[in-house]
Amino acid sequence: MHANSLKSRLLCLAGGAALTVAALVGAQSSAEAKSSLSLGMVLEPPHLDATAGAAAAIDEVVYQNIFQGLTRIGADGSVLPSLAKSWDVSDDGLTYRFHLNTGVVFHDGTPFSAQDVKFSFDRARSEDSVNAQKPLFSAIEEVVVVDPDTVDIKLNTPSGNLTYNLAWGDAIIVSAKSVDTNKTHPVGTGPFKFDRWMKGQEIRVSRFDKYWGDQPKLEQASFRIISDPNAAFAAMISGDLDAFPLFPTPETIVQFQADPRFEVAIGTTEGETILAMNNARGPLKNKLVRQAISHAIDKQALIDGAMFGFGTPIGTHFAPHHPAYTDLTGLYPYDLAKAKELLTEAGYPDGFSATLKLPPPTYARRGGELIASDLKKIGIDLKIIPVEWAQWLSEVYKETNYDFTIVSHVEPMDIGIYGRENYYFNYHSEAFTKLIEQLNVTADDAQRNELLVQAQKLITDDAVNVYLFQLAKSGVWNANVKGLWINAPMPSNDLSQVYWANE
């Protein structure tokens, strides 16, 4: 489907209705002083403790709003100070000394100190830790409180990526006093404090008056859960919502672009969208089968049909905007004859049956139908099973009870997940594990990039998953809302710099 014909058709079909709604809603009053924001999200977080869950929706609410780490990721992807105002590194690279901001308190009034840093990192790397990104802390040997405002992190091996790792949402600092209730009533040090959670509807936060940094301009914000794409469109076009940073109906983007009431921001994400395959299950144990499947999917048709052209084809689990990215999209061109040949060589000339579990996002539900159609052409019959997000996390991610699924991995530079034991792909490669171990102790950028190139080539050659496209960040919001992230270097809706411009 071509973008020009799509645009003209949508404008013709929807233009009249849009004008009618606009006339009914009218322009916002220029005299109205705005200090609140209503923001839409497709997925509801399973809970609100960023240190105890893999769902990106958690960070989309709490990262840099409620919780903070020693460092943070900025809108441009750079590592910036946060609770640590500065840091020093020893000559041997084994000790990082962090100098903390003073006058910081948690939302319940508890003073923040170096002891909280030690508690948080000792908890995250403990044997019974439930942190979804526990490997982030693998290089830490000991956390030492020097004084209330200074903490040393001693490493067992040099880690050139430590300050970046500590900027993840999984590395936020929590208080021992409130940690047990963070899932339902999060208490952090950020510019916004948690107010209430109406399950299935919205999560509300408000400005924290005792915040240690610059006060945000917003007084209140609500994260409204709208999983239905049609409802998301209606909420935005009617003005019921102020913003939808990850807008779920790409086919309507052209309509918002033509409406001066809205700003449309098309940016990049860290979201590698993949057809994940259970490498320990049935025919998918066979590399030849996985390679056949990689040849059988028309990626550009998938991007055009499911995402209306918004997405960049990828050939491996790595973001194209990263300097170490290597273009492997040509390794598995769309080739049904080659796919059938590989299936026959693997012992499945007539194909096989399997399940495809699809979580709620549009890219998964729409993409799944197209992928099932593609694989049908080589004899693979997929039974589509729609699942809710909590069910996906339980059945697919934790229990690995699946054959195929579609998901976007939005964590930054997360290729290391392919070296984890018991990760839901069930992929095991000593060669890959050794690459990641070497990467973890390498600080030189050029050497790191070369190791990352080797890692990309290895998982693509093994066809661990089918690498579909890099998820675009299609954001839509009121044209007077300023400061929202255009790109998504981290799953976050950082509201600290958001404000309403004069209208």
C-alpha cells in the first residue's frame, strides 16, 4: 500500500468528520492557565516497581517522574547526572566514586543518602533479586558508603558501560522504608509523587513540592490506559486527551498532520520488533527451520500493512541509529522458494502447525495476521492466540510456554539478553556468551563496536528470531504541549520538562 494513496484516501474519508469534531470541540481558551496533562498509554503496567518487572509500561509511568537513579538517560540518549551530581573513576577502572546531590528526600519525607544507594544495589544484585535486568549489576563487587553524600561502587572487572547501566529504570534508587509497597504505592525522589491508580483506567501523579531539583511546570498528570486503537483516536481527536506519545493507529497519522490543533512527532525508538521463536520447542529447535521462516516473511509488506509505512527494516536485534549497527537485512531476503527448500532439508517438507501468541499492541495484533498469512504459503499453519499483557508476561516471558510471539524490545542496547540463561528465547550459544563477557570488560569504543558487530552477526546467522523492524515513535499531542520526547532512547514519558505554551 503506497503512502500517497493512503494519505489521500484517509483525508477524503475522515476529513469531514474531523472538521465537524473540531467545530464542536473548538479551540482551547487562550486565557485558560493549564497546569495538568492527560496522556494516553496502550498498555497498563502490571505494577509500578521498576526494580521488579520487565514491562516497559512501568518505566513509561515512573522513570524520571516518580523514581530516579544515580544517572539518567536524556532525550538525546546521552548519560546525564541525576541523584549523583558527579563521579570519579579510579585509574584501574575498578572504583567509581559517586558524589550525591544533597537536600534530597523521598516522597514520604525520608531523607535520601548513600545508604539508600547501597541498599538499592545490594538488593538488585542479591541471590533472591527479582530485578528483570539483574545482569546490569554483574560487575559490581561491593557498594561502600563513604559518607552520607558519597558512595563507592567497586567492580570485579572494569565496566565501560557502568554509568549507562545505572541509568536504566531497573537501577532506580529506592528506600528500605517504602520498598515493600512500591508496586502499588511507589515512593521515589522524583519531581512527581504518586496520587492514585484506578485499575484499568488511569494512574495519577502530582508535583512534589519538596523536590530537590527544578520544579516541573505541570502540577498534575494522568496516564490514561486506552488499549483500543479506535478509542485512542477518538480521545485525541475530540480533545479528551492532551497527548499520546506512542500513538497506536498509524493509519490516522496523516489526519493529525493535517490538523493544526495537533503536533505529530515521528521519532526513533530502541524498539526492535521481532517474531520471537522458542528455540527449545518442536521444529523451532532446528536452525534450518528458523532460517526458512526468516526467508518467508515480507518485512516491507509487514511495515506497510501493519504500520502504514512507519518502521525501519532490521536484520538483527540492534537499533539502526547506533554507531555499531551492521546492516544484515540482506541475509534473509523474502524468498519463498528458498524457505521451502530449507524446510524440506530440515525434514518438514509439508510444514507444521504451531501457535502465535499476540499481546495487545497494534504492531503485534495486526502484524500477526500478516505473518500467519506469509507462513501459510510455506505450509506453516499458525493458530493465533490473542493474550493480554499480564498473560503474555506470565506465559511467554516467564514460563516460555509459546511457539511464536511478536513483541518490541524497547530496552536500550539490549543485545546481551541473548546470552542470558533461561531467557524466553531459550537460545544457548557459548560463542555468544563469550562475546558478551568480553564486551562487559571492554571500555574502548572501537573495540566495543567490533564486538557488538560480531554479536549481531552471530544471532542473525543462527536465526534466533525473525528481526522485523525498528519501531517508530509516532507521537501525537496538542500543539501547545511542549517538552515531550520526540525519540525514545529509553521507555519513558519524562514529564519534568513538559509545559503548556501560551495559546
